[in-house]
Amino acid sequence: MSTLLTQTFTLQDVTRLRHAVAERARKCGLNGPRLDDFVLAVHESVVNAVEHAGGHGRFRLWTVDGVIRSETSDRGSGIPDGYVNGGKRPSDQSYTGRGIYLIRRLCDAADFRTGPGGTTVLLTMRLPHTHQGMRRIRVAAPGGRAFGRFTA
């Protein structure tokens, strides 16, 4: 596991946090529409904490096993049952409910843990396969003779 970012946030931090997430996710290989989708989903999770859970929260971003993950947590009163599943699109006249709906559709996985003590939103996006960190090694046959090369 490689931790990329850990910080608390308030409304004043939202824009800087969004830019920091975009920069770090890009450096991990996320790009194009998948980068945009992940950053927007993270942004929605942070804004939801600010708007609905007391104006502040805690954020973590890390990579593990070929994915990038974010965790947004707050100490609000929890997400009402009608919103947490985010299964159906809110009506065009609805003022609330779009954030969770978007989050669930923008990421490869979104997990919401919520209750009266707060909410934690865990977002996951697969990273493109890269061969960074791979190196060439030389394999020798018995007797010390060079056998060839392969990339492992």
C-alpha cells in the first residue's frame, strides 16, 4: 500500500483537495475520462461531507493492488436510507440526491458506511496496467553459461 494523501478538510480546502487528487491520480497512471470520473466522484464525496455533515471531514488517498482508493469520512448524523443506495436517478426537480447517484456511476466501486456516528465513503478505481518498476534480469544456465534474457 502506498499512501498518496491524508488530510482533514473544510469548505476552504475543497478546490485544493480536488487538484491534489487529480495530480496524484494522474501520476499513478489514471488519465482521460477515468481520471475525470474519479476526481468528480471524490469531489462529490467531499462536498457531501461539507454540506451535510458539519462542514468538515477527513480524506485519505492511496494505491494498493492495481487500484487507487479514496476514503472520505465525517462525523455527521449519517445518510438517510432513501439516499444511500443511489440506485435510481433523482428527478430533474429534485434538489438533493445527485451526489451519491453520480458517485456510484463514476467509480469502479463505491462503498458507503453510514450511521448516527458519521459516514465513510470508500471509492475505488482500477489503474491501467503498467510495467513500471519492472527490470530486466539475466538468467544463467548451470555451469555459468548465459541462457538469455527475459523481463520479469
